[in-house]
Amino acid sequence: MRIDAVVINASPLITLFRSGQADLLPRLFGRIVVPDAVWKEVVQDEQADPAARDLPAQPWPVRESVEVSPRVSP
């Protein structure tokens, strides 16, 4: 079953790229949102890691700015 959209964090991106299985993501999810902070974390040292080198070259990630709402006290 394909899920329409997902927001992904750094750990699964790094793990999937390192294991050569990043192509699973677009097969499982229609839209893969990578928040700006996650994108920066993954690609910060492009020579050191497959995810850092390969994420920017992929056609499927949707890089988006995410706003964090202030926490409301009860």
C-alpha cells in the first residue's frame, strides 16, 4: 500500500542511502517531505557520506521549511 505523503527525518535517510536502498522511499510514498533542518543535517559534509552526496541529486525529495509552533502551557 502506497502512502500519499510522509515527512522524513535524518536517520532513515542516512540509513537507506548507506545501505543502497533509498529507492524504496519513492516506491512507498507519493510525496517525501524533507524539512530544511533535516536536509542541512544530512548534506552538511557531502564528501563523508552517501546520503550527503546523493540526496541533492534525487528527484523525489520535497525540501520544505517547517515552522514550529510555540508550546502552549495547560
